[in-house]
Amino acid sequence: MYLFHTRGNHEVYQGKQWNCLNTWLILCLFPRTCVSNPSKPNFLLILADDLGIGDVGCYGNDTIRTPNIDGLAKDGVRLTQHIAAAAVCTPSRAAFLTGRYPIRSGMASGTQRQVLFWNGCSGGLPPNETTFARILQQQGYSTALVGKWHMGVNCKSRHDHCHHPLNHGFDYFYGMPFTLLNECQGTDDPELAKSLQDTYWLYTQVIILATLTLLIGKLTNLFSIKWKIIICLAICGLLYFISWFSSYGFTKYWNCILMRNHGITEQPMNLEKTTSNMLKEAVSFIERNKHRPFLLFVSLLHVHTPLITTEKFQGRSRHGLYGDNVEEMDWMVGRLLDVIDKEGLKNNTFVYFASDHGGSLEAHRGNAQLGGWNGIYKGGTVWKAHYATPVFQPEASGACFGRGICPCFGDGVTHHDPPLLFNLSQDPSEANPLPADTEPLFDTVTRRIGKAVEEHRKTLTPVPQQLSPYNNIWKPWLQPCCGTFPFCWCDEENNKVHGML
């Protein structure tokens, strides 16, 4: 059975907790609908990265060719009401894997750092979280993740791998523990550095100033303070300085790596081979496990910038490199479907295609936008209320080009009291907020939303914040390295190991 959806951008769900796995299991209670034999069905989950709802044919695009994805929608179920738990990768994928709001696992940020920024940080999906992979693994399934993870790697040491996919129910992992960045290619403006360098440098200066002040006060007996506090502050200042320094050229070596299970195969990764390697690993897993029930989660690197596209697909579309990348992604989907059909697994394999959230409006090269198209949508459910909105740059653009990612807190947002309320069934593009003084249902809807939020907060249990400044700072002792740190440079795919001097 085919289940298809591209998720909307900037979506938040107020109401009942959702769980994708529940949907799959319910559907599979009906053999005539899902499978044609009583054996356990296979699951092939394909998740795109930053794909806009308007980028594929089955949602109205008539200029980018996506015949394989369109075929999924035609032969299966096209979901038109489906919710992404966040507008950025780390929290939305945490929700997808667990069926829980990311705030429950500590994967929702209370700061402007809304995603994990380093492989060498201590944040990530907590080991005690239950993923759909772990549930199926316990049911005898062979489970694999091929592609992007972005859920963390280590907690306390370089090799504890507490956040690693193999610690979350996957038997096999091949892919990128982080996410694609412009730094991986080195030809475009840096993504990570742009949003971090100023912050790291500011924190470095503030902490160093505080440390020197306390040190002078200690040595001159102006006030009493423990040496332990001064040393801890100095270490924090050093970490921020190292992170600031690393962002100016080492990001490619720290973040752009490939792993097979617990071992690093490429550091930095060879972008020219990535697409073929990912596809080869996914096909190989299907062929190896065709005689037993399996879960294969193909977490695509497409269509995230820098839009790594093989020469075969460059220049083929009418929408530049982004369109080329979408068409290559569709080809990859077709190859996966072909091997399912070739191995006689079509009638008992549940295929699900989605995007982790909507297209990235801020992705651009010069004046050319490189991200996806979200059509008229800004995301949401039947009613949507904005209590705060980003200060867009430029105004009315719906994006924050100056910041890279629109903030949810601080001076980067405008607060609304009463909230901006939209009826999405009549105004899906959220162009005209309902007037608070004349809309008869305004008070009723806002009270209902407020009550739902209040009830939701009562169910929350305090947990460690995985995206806190401390958990999201680069720590040298946690950095995955295929050599002797800091000389991390290898290409195990070609049985070559190099030392970077």
C-alpha cells in the first residue's frame, strides 16, 4: 500500500497527540486494504528534507517532473491533512521517530538554537525514548536507517554513541549523522557559520571578561569566590572560543561525515558519491532481507542545500539546480520501488513518502532562491492563532534572509494580543486575520485554543533540554573522528586512510 504526503511549513498541532506508527498498525489490521497475505508487512519509509508541497506533480506542480512520486499518490492514499511538529529538522524528526511532541523529549528548543549544530555536541534524542524502529525490532523486524539522522551521536565520550541510530532500534545505519550544509561543499555562503559566529564570539568575550573580573577580585581580595567557579568559567569561555574558531573552516571535517553502523567511512564525505552510495545501501538492505519482515527508513539528503546533484541530472529541469535535485530524488524513489517490485514484495510492503517539513524559504544563492515552494500554505490546522510572528526580513517576504532561520523568541518576533486568528478552511494562505471585534467565533476559538494549551502543559514532565546552549556547543572530546583527533581524515569506502597535517 502506498501512503504519500508532503508536510507543510511552520506547522504546529494543537490537540490530540498523534503517532504515525498507530496509523500504520491500524491500516494493517485490514489485510484487504494493506497486504494480500497474513505475514507481517514490510515498511519502506522515505523522508525528504525540506521539500515544499508545491514541488511535486500530485500537488499541482506541472513544471518539475516527478512521475514516481506522483505514481505513489495515484496508486495509494494522498494525505492532505498531516502535521509536522516543527519547521526545522531536529525537532520534527524527533517527533516523527517517536510519535511524541518534541517538547516531551527535550528536543524542542527554548532558545533561538532550534536544531543540533554539531556532531560533537552532547544533545540528541534521549536513549529512553521509544521509536517506531525499536517497536518493530522487538517484533522481529530487521530495521535499517539509510541517510540523514541529525538526532545526535554522543553524550559523555567520543564512543558512547548514546544518541546513535543503533541505540534507537535500528539494526543497521549507513548515512550522515548530521545534515547537509553549504560548508560540506565549500562553494556557497556558509550556513552554520553565518548563524553561529557572532553568537559564539559574543559569548566568548562576555565569559572571558567575567572570568578576568573574578580572577582580579580573587587575587586582590575584593571578594571571596571559589577557584572552582573561575576555572569552570574559563573552560566555558575556551569551548566557545574553539567553537567560534572551528566555524571558520573546520565544520566540513566535524559535521560532514558518513558512518556505517558505529564506524566512520568518510571524513569529510565525498559528495560526488553520496547519492549512489545511499541508493546502493538501501537496495542492498532490501535484497538481503527480502525473506523476512523489514523496516527500511530512507532519510534522503535531497532536497536540502547545497543541493548535491549528480551530473546526469544537472540542467534537466526548468527550475535550476533545485528542480534538478527534485527530479533526481524522484528517480531515487523510482529505483527503490523498482527493487521492491523486482523482489516480489510489492503486495506486502507499506510505502510511505513525506517531507520532514516544508521548503526552506531562506535558502538562496545571491538573489536566487534555492529552497522549495510551499504554495499558498504557511501550515496549521483548521483554525490557527499567532501569538507571536517573526520579524520577516525583508518585510512581508515570509522569510528571514538576514538571520538564516526565523526566530521564535526575543527581539526577532512581534507579539500579538489578541492573537492573529485565521480560518484556514476559508483562508488557507493566512492572508486576512479575523477581526477580534466582529468575528462571532473569535472569543470561542481563542478560549478553546487557550484551554488546549493549558491542558497540554499539565501533561508535560520536566526533562533535560537537549538543545540547551551547553548541550548544543561543540565539545572536542565528543567529536566523532576516524583518526587520532584532531587529525580526522579518512575514506574507508576506497580503503584509504589519510592523515590531515
